[in-house]
Amino acid sequence: MIKSLISSVVLLLCFSSFNHDAQQQSPKKPNILFVIADDQSWVHTSIAGDKVVKTPAFDRIAKEGVLFTNSFTASPSCTPSRSAVLSGQAIWRVKEAGLLYGSIPPDLKLYPQLLNEAGYHVGYTGKGWGPGKPNYQGFKGSPTGKEYNSKITDNVPKGIFKNDYTANFEAFLTDKAKDKPFCFWFGCFEPHRIYDEGIGLRNGKKLEDVQVPSFLPDTKEVRTDLLDYYYEIEWFDAHLARMLKKLEEIGELDNTLIVVTADNGMAFPRAKTTLYDWGVRMPLAVMWANKIKGGRVINDMVSHTDFAPTFLEAAGVPIPNEMTGKSLLPILLSQKQGAVDPKRNRAFTAIERHTLCRPDNGTYPSRAIRTKDYLYILNFEPDRFPTGGPDFVSSNNTYHGDVDAGITKEFMVMEANQKKYPKEYQLSFGKRPKEELYRIASDKNQTNNLANDKSYAKIKNELADALTKYLLETGDPRVRGEDPWQKYAYLK
């Protein structure tokens, strides 16, 4: 009996030791820090080659992690872009969440809620999902988690939000239980307009250093406006740097999957709200020091719908079948660079409604397919003005309402300047044909439409067929001749 008792004790001790060792060896779930600027095009980071803007924090993540050169938002408008990030789905699949000032269908699965259910501490600071009225069931109505916006800082320049993003991030970390991983959304309000006119010049930036895209007039006014935009990018980057420092201080940097990008392109004519690269091609850097080999540049075409499945897979959470995005982990963990996955050779983008700038709640529905070499755009309503037009006064009391107010817009719509810069004005504010085709290598700003060039007819038809096939496969009502967006309310 004594021998039997001793044997039982030994077995119990062995089992306890094994169980302890198994717990010690089980992989620790990664933290997730998603960082999203508001209205920043892909070229405007110093690591991408811009000589004016300084983005040391973004550059650090790109150097110690992975820099993506072909990252595309699902839509060039704030709300639908963020809906696609959260849901991992194309905007034509998320109903009213695919519109500016929309809402969120109650049955839409979003990655922050799924991670919360898996034991993550979830929160956000700054701009989460929106603008709109989410009507969401979780987190007291917030799709991006518990709100941390109470910490503010005074004496900020005009146009800069008073949110002390880093202090709010620290408050979020303080609330976290020690054994819990976290999922945090840092939604910076910058570099969204308005800008403090001349702040770039006052902070030492020079007009002659600005590279003006060919679709805008190259004038002092436009260059000044771009410098002010650069200043706000640097404000965003400075807060990112402080957050990285905080993670280092608490020993969590290496086990944090960090994704830094923007929701849509810069708030200038022919950029934001358009499906050209200046509206949909985004900066993207990813770092996860414990897992991802750094110092790599990836040229594969990736979509913002890929973020949600990436986060879920990294956390060991099942990916819902309805997500059209594909996890980036196979690329990130591959240790390869350049072109890694041959299947990632295209990206799809779309827009329906931005502001209320057309009669009868009219939208400007467009879809696009972007490959390494070409951009093909299908405009479903070419008789409408893509910007809303010069006559209809929009919800924000301005004509051409889908172009944000600012120095550049005001300069370009002046009658004298319309005559002085007719090509630039037409490109930014005029109507567009049903089909557009651009060859990237010779036309990086996409201003020379080849859709009617017979020598490109085969390429155009192939891209049009590929776009239609994808839209049918993923259930876009537009290709079935339907328009459910017309009935969705503008919830401002």
C-alpha cells in the first residue's frame, strides 16, 4: 500500500511538472498594434524616397520589419476603407458600412470583437471606424474596442487634434491585465484637413523641394499646401515613435505585430475619393520582431482586406468564411522578398458614395483592378460628375463636394485658373469616361487614358473580364444591375 501511495505521488508530481513545462513552452499570443493615418498617399514617407517629409518611426518599422510597395486600400473614402479593414471584406459586401456616414450591419463580423472573445484586451484612440453611426452591438457601440480619448494636450497648431494619442495608449496598457495580449487601434486624425496654412514653411520646409504630381498645377499655392500636409504626417509619425518607445520600455515590442498604413490617399484633387494610385495606394510597413525577418521589401499586390485575417491567424483565431481578404502571414513568415506569392498579382478597389454632393442621394459608383503594369477603372455612371459637379451644393455647403476644401481646391476652381490650367482642372474636376486604362510604367500619375487606343484593346478586355469575374464571384450587386446603396441613409 505504501509503495502504491509513493507511486501515485510520483506520477502526480511528474504530471504537474509536465503540465507546467507545457504551459511554459506554449507560444505567447502576439499583441496587435494597428496604426492608420487619415488621408496619406503611399509616396509620402522618407523611406519611399520623399525628400521633404521625415518619417523616422515608419522608416524604422519598414527597416526592422517589412516594407510593402503595392498596398491598396479597399476604398478611397474613410468609412468604407475602415469597414473593409475591420471586416476583411470588399465594400460591396458590407452593405451600409460601405458608405461614408453609413452604419454597420449587426451581423457583420469584425476582427476586434473576435479577438475580444478570444481573450484580448481591445481598445482604440483617435479616429476609429467612421464617420457615421455604427449601430454596433459590441464595445458599447464602438467597432474598434473601448475608447481611450480622454487624454488631451493643449497649444496644438490649427487643424491638429488635441488628442494625446500616446498618453491614451499608455492608459489602455495600464488597464490591461498582466497575462492578457492586447489589440489596439491607433487612428490618427492627421493628416486630414484642415491645415494650418503656411505651417510647413514656418517649420523650415522649402517650396523648391516639393514634388508636385502632374495632375496638379505647379504653383506656390499648391506647393505650400503640400508642405502643410507633410507637417501633419510628421505629427502622426512622432506619436508612433513615442508608442514604439513605450512598448520597448515595458518589454512588449518584440512580441507585437505592428501594422502601419493609411485609410486613403491625400486630401487633394484627383487623389482622395478616386481609384487612381494617389487615392488608393497606401504606405504599409509591418513589424513583428519575434517572428518576421526584417529588412525586406515585398512587391506583391496586397489589400487592406488582408489585415483582419492576418490578425486573426496570428492570434490563432478562426477566420470567418465570409472574409474575402487573405492572411499576409505566409508572405511575412516566408523570409523572402520581392515578388513572393505569384497569386498576389492584382488588387481590387471600389467606391460608392462619399459626401451628399449629387441630387437624390446619387453615388459615383466605380470599380477597379490594379496589376503591376496596368490600372483599369469601370465607371458605372459616367454622365455624373465624380466630384459632385460645379452646380449642386453639397451637405458641407460646397460645390465639387467630394473634394476636400483647402488651398489647392480653392485655387483650381477659380475661373481664371480653370482657363490657365485647363488640363489639370479637367483631370481633377471633369467627368470621366465609362472605361479608363493606364499603363503604370510610362504613366505613374495615371493621366493618359488608353481605353480607346486600339493597340491596348486586348489588354483592356482581359482586365475588364478579370474585374467582372471577381465582382461576380464576390457578389457585387453592381454587376447584376442592382443599386442597394441608393436606399442607405446618410447618418451624419
